[in-house]
Amino acid sequence: MAVNTTPESALPVGEVSRLIGGWIDRLGAVWVEGQITQLSRRPGAGVVFLTLRDPSYDISVSVTCYRQVFDAVADVVTEGARVVVLAKPEWYAPRGQLSLRATEIKPIGVGELLARLEMLKKSLAAEGLFAPERKKPLPFLPQLIGLVCGRASAAERDVLENARHRWPAVRFEVRNVAVQGVHAVPQVVQAVKELDDIDDVDVIIVARGGGSVEDLLPFSDEQLVRAVASCRTPVVSAIGHEPDNPLLDHVADLRASTPTDAAKKVVPDVGEEYERVRMLRDRARRCVEAFVEREERGLAHALARPSIEDPHRMIDERADHVASLLDRGRRCLGHHLDRAESELTHTHARVVALSPAATLKRGYAVLQRADGHVVRDPGEVTADEALRARVAEGEFSVRVDASVDAQADA
């Protein structure tokens, strides 16, 4: 229960310690899992002191037990062993310290560890952390490689030597960490996050030479697996342990069987790449030469065609035909013009012969009344009517004689 206090009614330290002890007493006995980091068995002492640590979160708690409780597992439990203990939390009020009073200790065997790892593996796989579509491709030629490994370890030497042998210009950003024990998980997680935050790092290699299942437990820790899954930089797992793969192998973007294999997969071989470039260059040259030869043959074939070899021959052949057609056209047109001229001459002669002017030239005259009406019948005129006579060479006026009416009447 919460305690209501104010600056005026503050609780003494002893009262606070007593309250904490009361709250802890209500917890009762619990089973606790952890890794033993410190073990103190003083000769003649009836109490054994040890420190139980959670490697994933870097948290430790003191544990005490009677000597007979520890002697039951003394042959199989040493520092670094993973155990589960049945203990009751105790609060030591004078010093304000929390500890566990163990009444039973059970070592965690390899089989049980593997079973727990299998359960964790299925749980993480169900979340999609091992899905192939989450894997990020590695760069073809990384300029800066982040390396997480043990200090002065064979794994570090293998990666550096093999990578620089394959590509001398490659650079490394190395983080030396503990690769086993209680400090391994937080140090490896911290190193991976630091390298992932460096923009110039193109790929991260987590390397370890190998070891027993217990030694490789840090690389199956859930905290490390989630840290690698959240990296934006591709991560390569290079844990040299073939029979049982740590969970890091499943979440990493690429798994290498050994640190040496990691160097070969991450860094291209300069000799192989030079040979590949040479082969591609030769292939390109052959392709270009074949293309040029094919085009030359096509051009030669085109030039051998008569129309290209002697382009004026076709024009010359057509010129004679055009000239023949032109002469034929001229002759036809001349014949048509001559026939038309002859017909026109005949027609003109007929027109001239039938024209009134020709009749007038033969001595005839045309009489017209004042309104221009041609006189065709004597009955159309009256005595003393003025008429106009038109002859071949002109016209003149005439007047109708009075005798015309008489003749007309008769």
C-alpha cells in the first residue's frame, strides 16, 4: 500500500526500511533463474554466499544458503553455471540490502537449455524476426566493416587477415567485447548498437571462434536477437559452432560458418574481381567485334547491289524510255494540233461562206428599220418610211417609195 507523506511528516529511514521489509516479506518464496558469477565457500562457515546475475539485463542479486543446501549440487555447480533456485527474498534493514535466502538449487542441464532455446526460437520466429523478407542484402564492396569480437582473439585475427588479403583497402571498426560469461550479452548488444549508429559502417560482423553450448548462450539471448533485428545495417553472424546454431544465426542477415568464412562472404577477392572484369571486358570486345563484322558484311552486301554499285544506270535506262515517251507525246500532240487546225480551217471557211458579210460582198444589202428590225417582207414598211441599208463596205439611208404600198396592196 502506498504511504502518504509530506515534507512536514516525513518518515524516518528506519521506518521506510521496515516498510520495505514488510512488502518484500509478502512476496514469499519464488523460483529464480540466473548465472552464478561469484561463489564464496569459507571453510568452516555454515553459510555459502553467491551472486546470481541476469546476463540479459546486467542485474545481479546476492544469494545465501546453508552449506548443506549447496553441498547437494557442489559437484556440478561452479562460477558461470546457470541455475534455478527456490529462494525467499529478504530485506536486511540495517544496511538496506536485498538478498535471496535459497532453500533449493538446481543446475540447468544442456538438454533443458536447448529446450528453452527451442521455445524461444519458436516464439521469435512467430513474431517474424527470422523471416527471409527481413534479410537485408550485403553491399558488394563494403568500405568500412564493423567487427564485434573478443579481444586479441583468433576470430578477430582470422577476419582481419582474410579480409585484407582479399581486398587490401578494406577498413575495420573493431569493438572488443566479452564473448562469453555474464558480461557478454550487454557488451555485445552495446557494441552492435554503437556500430549501427555509425553511418560509414556498411556491414557488421559478430564473430566468435566456437565453444560449448554454455559458452555460446550469450549469442542466443533474446535481448541480443532483438537488437540485431532492429539494426538498419546488415549483420553477419560468424559463430564457429556447426552442430547447434545460436539464435543469432537465424536473425542475422547472413550466416557464416566461421569467422574466416565471414571474411570471404563479406569482402570480395580482388584477384577474382580483376579476372571477372578481364573476362567481361574480353566478352564485350568480342561482342563489339562480332557486331562490327556483321555490319560490315551487311554493308558490303548492300554496296554489291546494282542500284548501289551503279546508281546512275537505272536513271540512264529510264532516261531513254522517258525520251521515247516524250517524242511519242510530241508526235501525238502534233497530230492532234494538225487535225484540229485542219478542222478549224474548214470550219472557218464554212463560217465565212455562211456569214452575212460574205453575202453582202456578193452585192446584197440588209434593210433595217429605225428600231433595228430587219425588213424581210415589203408589207412591213410604209410609204416614205426611212430605212437603213447595210452593204459590204458600210451603210446608208434610203426612203420607201410611195409605189411600194401600191405594189404591196396589189
